[in-house]
Amino acid sequence: MNTNYETRYASSPSTVKTYDTEALRAEFLIDNLMQDGTINLTYTHYDRYIAGSAVPTSVALTLETIDPLKAEYFLERRELGIINVGGNGTVTGI
């Protein structure tokens, strides 16, 4: 499995008001997404949203489910939007 993920929990608005720049970045910035040959996902409890990236190189990548979804496959109960910021690419489904 070439999928990495992290889970982030919602923050209290009153707590976030006290954050400095470093704390805001630690809480909300999704860093290091683009890594060759890997799918990186951040699952956040804000609307159960998942932000991620897939950087295929010489081998195709498969979007597999992750434990927090409690689903048989990744898109069992969700939709997917794709933005290609690289060269030509192909997305296939089964």
C-alpha cells in the first residue's frame, strides 16, 4: 500500500482565537503532500473532508480505503474531485 494518511480533529473556535502563527500552521496547514510514488491524505473532522495528493511515477497508484472511513472501498460513501497539476494523466475505475 502506497497510501499515507493522518487524521485531524476539529478545534474549538475560542481556542483557535488564541493561536499564534506557528500554532495555526500546525493545526491547519497540510504540508508535504506531493511525494513521488505515494498517495498522501489528510482526513479532517471538518465536514469529514479528505484532502490529498497522488504522484504516480513509473507505477500506477491505487486509491485504497483508509481505516477511519470504515468502508469497503474509498468511494463507498463519498465523492471525488480531481485536479491535475502535472503532465498528462489517466484516472481509471473498476
